[in-house]
Amino acid sequence: MEIAPNVHHIPGIIANPFLIVEPDGLTLIDCGLAGSEKKILKYIADLGRAPRDLKRILITHADGDHVGALAALQAATGARVYASAFEAECIAQGKQPRPLKPHGWQKILFALILPVTARLFTAKPARVDEILRDGQTLPVLGELRALATIGHTPGHFSFFAPTPGILFVGDSLIAQGDVLRGSAGMNTWDQEKANAAVRAQAARAPQMVCSGHGAVVKDAAGKFPRV
């Protein structure tokens, strides 16, 4: 589904992958759980493009619902993979970027669902070709800026395209209906840093926020939480 000129959300995948379609190639931001490669490759084919047209895969962080399909997509397309140094190490080892921290009743629920979620969130090791640097720009959507937004995980990155005003936030922000909330709770590595990442991204006053979970939020500048 095209959500802005040249920017597509690929539906039916946990977590949300976004595809940027340009004449010189395609760029994918995050790639969902293991097995999601089938839907992603079909979406690319439905656009009349070939797997080899996928030139870049940008990773916000190494949770299994964002990198589960990475190894398969890398093998099918030959795309170059970009991630932060910390997340790249996790991706290379097929491990989660931080332990979860359940509290109180969450500990009971976590113990019950862990066998299922552990299987769902498993990601095969994959190769990261380029290490992202804070402030680095990529030749995508005119100029796509890589932004260190640590907090949800130790190496989380977001991506901002100033010209169209589109911010891809991974899990540093979650959409709930038409509003945004910051990363919080047992899957947040550092709450203070996560809050700082929310404030830094709000300061960019994006027109559209594309999160790993929930709907795309338009007219987003006034919809950030106060943290």
C-alpha cells in the first residue's frame, strides 16, 4: 500500500516493513518475522520489480520481529544490509539485543508465553554490510538521515527523510490509533534514553511517522508524547 509518493507499507507482517521504491532500486526498512520474506518478495513482484532490485535493507534494531526474514531476503536479493554496530553484532549471532524485564504479574505471563514467543522471534544469523553512524545520510528519498535513537535497544536507529517529512521510527515510538507513545515497559533497555529519543525525534516535527507497530500517523508533529 503506497502511503506517500514512492513509500509503501507492506501489510500483513509483524512488524511493519516499509519499502521505498525509486527508479535506481528499492530500499526496505525492517523485514518482519521469519517467513515474512514471502510476502515481501511477492509485494516487490506485484510492483513489476525483480528481487535483485532490492538494493538496501535498513534495520532499526535486531528484535526478531524486525530481522526474522533478513537472512532469507539477503540470500534472495543480494541486498546490502545496514545496521548499527551493536545491532549488527546481534544480527550476526542471531540473538536478541537485550533481555526482557518483566515485573510483577508480567513474570507469570512471560513464563507462559516464552516457549511460543521464543520460536516466533527466532532469527537466523545474517551479515551486516555497512555499519550506520549517527547523522549519516543515504541516497534515498532525496536524503535519508540515520539517527541513533537508543533506548528501546542499545543500538536502535531511526531514519528521517526531511524533504517529504517522513520519519521511520522502528520501535522507538509505537502508534496507538492516531497518536504516538514512546517505548516503555519490559522490552525497553533504558527508559531514560528511550524518552530522550522520543524528544529528539519530536524536535524534527515530521509530517508522517512510520512505526514498527500500529498505523501510519499523519500530521504527526503534534502527536508525540510528552516524556
